[in-house]
Amino acid sequence: MNVVVTGGAGFIGSNLTDDLLASGHQVRIIDNFSTGQRPFLSEASSHPNCDLFELDLFTQSECLLDVIHGTDIVVHLAANADVRFGWDHPGRDLEQNVVATHNVLEAMRTTGVRRILFSSTGSVYGEASVIPTPEDAPFPVQTSLYGASKLAAEGLLQAYAEGAGFEVTIFRFVSVMGARYTHGHVVDFVRKLRRDPSKLEILGDGSQRKSYMDVSDCIAAVTAQLDRDHRCEVFNLGVDDYCSIAESAGWICARLGVDPELVYSGGDRGWVGDNPFIFLDTAKARAAGWETHFSIREAVERTVDYLVEHPWVVDLQDAP
């Protein structure tokens, strides 16, 4: 199968690319390297079945036609995923998550490619009234620009499914972690503890409850849907469990062998859009044959081990 992976140099995208190549697929990577990392493509870049196209989906949409033409499916992972600092640049989510998605869909429609897998987020459920939250839960008021932009992109995908005959699969992820993880609380905590192992500052009061998932389990869910036809299907992805931020901090400290003072900023959330409780109902994906192999604690510990072995990743957000 000939697969286009947008955001293919990113955390999830590079892991997916390696898996696809190992399975014998042809892969075309699209990435603008705003957050993607070339070292993540060290194996893929030299693979004979892989081609890399460095372009921006928002500003260089005219280049997409040549890249997408003749492919079987697009896995659209490229996005601005900065939830916490979304209000520092409120136009970015619109540009990179909504307009860029529209540009991908139009390039597909023009070139006759009709199959797309899309990475959405559990954040679209806002502060959900139903826990664990199923795919057909009512949408509350959106709490972040990121979640709102992903929901808008889902609307575009659904419209293209209805009006242009696209086959669409939407994945609503919990937070994903593991090898090549560059953004989130684990890398933040590891960075802080490397600077000062005697103290760890935690946003909120530590009671925020979240579900996390190892990237290998996420990739397995995506690849399982490559050859399945859906007019428009939505799957929640996550572990059937959750932990508090305080629990996760304890696992991270234990893995690093440190015993710092925990200092909380207070309140039931760390920032605007930090929903205090995220726990998705994944029965639908499991009924389709998917299962997870790592617990939340194992995912956290595997991520810490990766960051210790690759300290340059911890330093990325400090880079100019």
C-alpha cells in the first residue's frame, strides 16, 4: 500500500512510518519540521520505500497535489498540539489544524484519493458529563482552541465523507507517550528534576485525572484500520484506566531515583483547557479487535527511560 503520512517526522508520525516500512508499505512523509525531528527519521530516510517532502500544509498547499497523487491512503497526523499555550498564538490552531486539514482534503479530492485516517483528540469532549466518555457523548462547551480546532477538522472530514465520497476514520486519542515523546508532563517533569532533583513544581493541585497510552498501542490501532472501509467512523483510543498527575509524578521520581519536595501551584487544573478528568470509553475500538499491551504506569516508565537515554529530546523546548 502507498501511504502518505503528514507530520511523519513527529513523535507519533515517525513511529508510524517505521512500522509501515517494516510491514512493506511505500511511505511518503510530509513534514515542515516545526516540531518534527530529523533524527527520528534516521532509519526511514535511508529506506528505499520512503520519500520525504519538506513542506508546510498551510502555506504550501499547491505542492500537495504532486505528493498525494497516486497514493492509496493519507494518515493525517500533522497539527499544532500546543494546548497549554494556545492563547499565546490563537491563530495557529486555525491555520495548522483546520485550514491545513482542508488543504489536505482538497488535494485528495482533486487527485482522486478517497481514504484518510485522522488524528483527533479526547479534548473535543471538553469537560465531559459522561465518564468514561463514549464516541457518541454530547459535546459540551469547548475548553481549548486545540480541541475546538480538532472538532472543526472532524466536521470537515465528515462533510467530505458525505459530499465527496471519502472514506474517513477518526481517532480520538488520550495523551500518547513513549519513544520520541517530546511534549507533555513527563518530559516537563524530567527536565525540571534534571535541573533540580530536590524540588518538583506541578501545575494545579495534582488531583487532575488523566488516561495515557503507549505509542506502540496507538500505532497498532492506526495500522489496523489501513485496509478497512468506513464512510465515516470514530474510535476513541486509550487505556481502560486513569491516574492522577500526583501518581504519575511519583512514578517518574521513583524511576529517576529521586525524592523531591512536590510543590503545587493550586487549583483543579494547570491551565485554561486542562480538563481535570479525561477518561475515554474504548469499547468500540476493542470490539474491532484492538487491545492495549501497556498500562499507564508502564507507558510513563518507558517514556522516562527513553528520555534518560536521549537527553537531547529533553532539551528541545529549551532550544532557541
